[in-house]
Amino acid sequence: MIPVRRSAPRLAVLLGVLSSSPGAPAQQPAPGLRLLPNQTETHLVDTAGRIVHRWTSAFTAGMSVHLRHDGTLLRAISVGPRFGNGAGGGVQIVAFDGTVLWDYRYNTNGVLSHHDLHPMPNGNVLITAWEDKTIAQAIAAGRDPALLRGTWFRPDHLVEVEPTGPTTGRIVWQWHLWDHLVQDFDPTRANHGDVAAHPELVDINFPRELIALTGDWNHVNGLDYDPANDWIVISAPFQDEIWIIDHSTTTAEAAGHTGGRRGHGGDLLYRWGNPAAYRAGSAAEQQLFFQHDPQFVPPGRPGAGHLTLFNNRWPTGSQIWEIALPIGADGGFVRGAGGRYGPLGPLWTFADGEMNSPAVSGAERLPNGNTLVCSGTQPWLLEVDPAGQIVWQYLPNAPIVFHAHYVERSLWADTSELSSARGGVAGFRLLAGTPRAAQGYLLLASAAGTSPGTALAGVRLPLNVDPLFELAVTDANGPLFRTTLGALDGVGGAAASLAVPVSILPALAGIELDFAWLGFDPVSFAPSFASQPVHLAVRP
């Protein structure tokens, strides 16, 4: 556990001063952009604290925003009904220029999306939502009537939606907590059993508190997906726990207790934060307090395979925690003495005397080993290095910020394919942030793929050299490669395009193209930066 460090005075942030703890050289913030929602807008902010791009909306954010792998914006929107904090009801996918590509509703027939969502690798969208159960249904399922009031009891569920049209989607997978309950209150009701003997199930009477009039029981406020293991982690702050479930199940298996890669259906594979929730410990052993934003550290980043989260109401103030999952030789989760899931505590923490957010918020491990922190109710974004030194901070002009996310992308394309029959123009938007303003840029292309790429004076360009690559150099700013060579503007941005005449497209049918841009010093011409690649296919 690292020592608690106080941040620099927040006035310094308002003046645009980056700060660190005294007496030690500051590590640089991770290059790239930061994505955050701000009421009816979504912002990309650079390391100089400047908003370099914004998406506007007619709706307030339904809390969560993400950038998908193709560069489109995924955002939750609040369309009602608004019976609880975090209510959404709608999901949109938006192009870089603000064009709404998908406008989906999940707010009818007794369901309502809320809080978080997540872009899946296959292009689908994972959504967390409430579902209506009557008070009579809750009692029949074993809920203590003394812990109920109002008209509804609303447990959470997840749906994975495949976009099928501009406003339509197909639910391809779903998981309902309602299918994984246990209770020892009433032996005449459903789900009766020994709570301590079934940690894979959730006690419908925990916590033993009178439920809110809204019927919100779990208040799931965060989720993340691990494609390597096909796991989903869920934050259930009213239980003060995180849960991991198996996504490899079918929907039918997810409703039961067998099936899937792990053989346990939709039951919990792992839970952590409050062992009292499954009778494996006392309140004195509680670790999580209204936590938010559990995230798997992805491969290639320090701590890969661990979880990071924002522990909002830790008794001494908000903290960022990193925990190592107790995974056994068979790839499953191991329980320790007394049937309690480990670990006994966090592997790494960050706390700050000025950071305190009782709600929302999040944390994300970055490629350089730093951690991006969003203290959402202040609101305050900061980046800390492994020693707990603050190397970057930003004060959004917003009431609250639900989460913030790191964005490595600096190249966007306005299409993923061209038609060989019609010809056309593919537009590109370069955006690297104000620290790279006035640098030179050159947009390049290749039909020979992105791996292993090309090393240029210490910069790896993710394109292989071929005749198209050479043409992109010699024809820069020509009739085919338009405005592909020049100087970046004041926010480190530029626009370029590929204009392909119909006359040559038939010969390109079926060709797969990749593009990336190279930044260089305008005086020495030394390469300084390369973007990630974007893909463009020429279809018949």
C-alpha cells in the first residue's frame, strides 16, 4: 500500500499548472486524450487540459460514455422514466462528426437501462438495466415483507444487444440476477436454502434494510468485460460487492446453474468486498463501500489481469484500489479459509487528502503504468504514477462526471469501406491534442497490412511498406491523397481524404487498406509520433 499523498492546491489546476509531490521529478502523463461526459456533451480533453473535440446531444448523458474500437462514440442517454439515480433508457452510437448512427431504446415493458454500458469486441453493446417485479413477486421469491415498500422491487439484469438497424437491436444474450437468488427467511417460499453454503447465489434479503420507494435493490453502477476469459465484472454498491459472471453461457445456461466454459451457468463465479453478504465474514471485514467502476487491467498494461476500482466511501475517504484475483491452476476462483473469497486486501491503493467522492467516479490503468482517476462528484480528473505522485490533473466544468476513459486513438475515418462500383471519398480526421500543435503530419497507406510495421528513427509506424505506401508519399496532397501532408492546427488536428475515381476502383475490389499518420518535427523532419491504424475495405 502506498502512502497517502496530498495533491497540489486545486487553484494551480485552474491556472493550468501541472503539479506533483515536491522533491521528486514528475513522470509524464500518458500521451493521448481523455473521454468524459458533461451533461448534454461528451468531451475529448488533451494533456494540456484543453477540450479538443466535443459531441453534442439533445439528451443528457445516461451516465456512461465509451469510445468503441472503430472510433465511434457509445453513449447512454437519459430518456426516462426517471425513477432512480442513473436512469437512462437509451443508447446511441455516434460518428466523430456527431452523426447518430444508432439510436436504441431499452425502457419499455418493465425494463430500464441505467448507469453503465460496455462496447463488446464483436460490435454488440452490453447494457445494465432494472426489471420490474411486483411486491407480491418479491415476497414469493423470499424477500422479507418488512424490507419492502412502494409498488415495485427492481433487481438488475444485463442484456447484450446487437445493432440491427438505425433504431433497432436484437438481444443476443442476457443474464438476470432474479435467476440466482437464495434466502433463509421463509422455507415456504422460493429460493430457500443455506445462504452460507451458496456463495454463488445472492441473498435476496441482504442488506437487511428497507428498500427505497423506487425498488432499486442492487443499483448496479459499473461493469467491464474481459475477452480473454469471457468474464463480466459487475459492481453492486448496495451489497458493497463486485461480482464476476461467465459470459460464455447461452442465455438459457445463464438462467441456470450449469453450462458455460466454467460449468456454473449464470451463478456468480466470484464475489468480493463484503463477506457478510454471503455469511463468510462480519461487517468488520468489509472492504468495499459503495464502490464504482471495476475494470479488468487489459493485457499489455502493468497489472494485467488485476482489477482496479474506485472505493468511494472507505472510512478514511475515497481510495483507488487494485486487487489481484485469486485464480487457481485450473483458471477458476479460489476460496480461502471459512469459504471467503480473497484477497485479504488491495495490492495497491491511492488516496489523497483532497479526493473524496461519495458517488459516481472511476479508475483505469494506463499503458505507461499510471492510473487515470475520476473523482466524479468534485469533479476532478487526475493521473497518478505507481508511487502515488500526481502527474496530471483537470477540473471539468460539470456538475458531476460519471467516469473518464483513456483514448489512445488519434486517427478517425468516416467510413470503413468504399464501393468499387461507385467510387467515392474516404475522409480522415487527425487529432493528437495541443502538445503536438504545429507539428508536421503525413497520412500514409498500405495494402500489405500493419504487422510488423515500419521503424522510423525510433517511431513504429503500424504500416508495412508496399507500392501504395510509396504512392502515399509521392502523391501527398495530390488528386488521390488530398491534404495528407501539412502542419497540425492549434489543437493538433487536421483533415485529409482519399479520393478514388471510379475508373480504378474495379481493379481494387476486395483490397484491404490500412492508414496511419506520421507526425514529424517541421524543422528537422525527424519522426515524433505515429497514430494507430484504421482499416478501409474496397467492396464489389
